[in-house]
Amino acid sequence: MRAGPPVDSLADLAAPSDPVGDLDRKERARVLRSALRDLDIMPYEVIVMHDLEGCKHAEIAAKLGISELMSRQHLSAARKALRKRLAHEQHREESSE
């Protein structure tokens, strides 16, 4: 069972916050890949399964041997960490201008 396009997905995180975009697309993708590599294993697995593969929390929980609640918590933690990292990189970029 696959979910439809997730709201607040990795694609949403990678998209520029405004039409002009503070970081160019390639740089945002590089930062996002780096931030994903820095995640702990469970948040990484959950965000990849949910946002990239379209799995629902029940399916993720069954595959990883965790509860649906833990799947949701890992997803939330992963997104929070990614948003923080992207915001930090954007702030760093703005400071260097």
C-alpha cells in the first residue's frame, strides 16, 4: 500500500522557499543529501520509505519492526533535523553575501 504524494516531503524541503531561491537548486540538493547522511538510521529509513517510496506508516512500522507512532515520531524528527540544517545553510549563505 502506497500513500499519495506526501505533504511536507523531501521534495518540499528541497524546493526554494521563494521563487528566486536563496540557494540554487544544486546546492540545496547537495545540502539535503549531506543532511540525510547525517540522520540516525531509523529517522533516515523512515523518511526515505515515507517521502521517497510513498509507504504509509503501517507499512513502515511492519517493515522496520516499530510501532506506527514511532514511525511518525521518526519522520517528524527527520524532517525537523533537515529543516534545521537547510535553514542553517541558508543563513550561512546569506551571511557570506
